[in-house]
Amino acid sequence: MTLTRTLTPFLSYYSTRFPALPSPLRRLPPSVRNMADNFELSSSTAHKLATARQKKDSGDQAFKLGNTKDALRAYHEALLYLHGLDKNALKSVGMAPSPLSADGSQKKEKTEVDEILEKIYANMSACHLKNNSWQRAVETADKALAKNEDNYKAMFRKGKALGEQGFFEKAVKVLETLKTKNPTDAPLVDQEVSRLRAIDNERERQHKKKMKGFLNKAEKKGEALFNESTEPASIKSGFIEEVKD
């Protein structure tokens, strides 16, 4: 709600009783009007941020208790409060983007909202992994990585979900990149790659078995058709004549 909207009833009464006098709002210095509007904007932004943090914390607690359904619901509600908060609104509550890196290189501006979103998406990916929702796990991990490409947990979850979907080579690529970026995770990554390789080998074995069975059936069917085509001519002609009558 802006200052103008707040003072609307008073302004209407004032203009009716004293039509010849100037509007009191117009007599206020622009700086005062802007200050009032910015204060209301700051209050609204701060309220949304506080509510989003609360929803995220509720989601974290639900996940720790193994309740992924409630966790995902809380995370979705947190996202509703965070979306639409632009950088100007955040600056009004003293939340400026993160400063430059130590080497002075220019990086993409990152606000506290970006950091909260990163954590929410990474946690949602963990929930989807628990639910065996592999594609959604990949999608939410990607959203977390869009906020921070060095989110190692999101990278691991993405690799795991890709492998579970059967994209073994893509999974290994993601996990090997993780191992390069964070060597301390190497044992965990190697263990996951071995697990996914075993799954992939078993999947390939089942596929070959299925294809072999299909080819055997096709071969037997082909032999049967061949035997039918080599029946004695007398039998075939008799059958044809019978059909003609």
C-alpha cells in the first residue's frame, strides 16, 4: 500500500470541504513521499523474506523426519514468497548483491534470495530422489546449479538421478566433474559410479536377454512360414479351388 492510497480517504474529504486549497499531498516534498513509499515497500519485502525463511525451515524439519510430501509442500510455499522479489526491492531492506570475488573478477550478482533459492532447490532434489522421481530430481538440481554451479550436493544428486534414469554416460560426466571440483568427495563419487555401473550392466544384460528371446520367436515364426510355403502343390491347389467355389 502506497502513501497515496493510505491518504485517499483524507484527501477526498479535504478536497470536498476546501476545494480552493491545494492538495496536502502535493505540498509534501517529493523526498518525503518517496521515503514513505520505500518504507512500505521495505516492510512488504521483509515480510515475504521472513515468511519464505520460515517455510524453508519447516520443509527442512519435515525432510529430516522423512516426510518428503510435507517438505515439498513447504518448499513450494517458500518459492511463492520469493519469486518476484527483484534486486531493487532487496536493496531497500539492506540486502545488496554479494560483492566481487577475492581476485576482483566480476561475477553474476547474487542476493540472499538467490542463496535461499539455491538451498530450496537442492533440498527439493533430495526429496525427489527419496521419492524415486528421477526427472524432477534432475530438474531441481539444475535450478540449484543455476544459482551456484559449485553446489556439490546438487551435482551429486543430479548425477545419481541421471544414472537411475539410464543415462550412465551423462551421470559419470557430472560425477567426474564433481570429483575434479571437490576431491574430498572422490570416495563417495567412486562408490556411486560403481553402483550405477552395476545397474547399467544389469540393465544391458536384461535388454540383451529380451532381444534374444524376441529374435528366437521371430526365427521360429520364420521357420513356420517357410514350412507353409513348401507344402505340396496338390494340397495348395485343392485349397484354392475350394475357396473359389
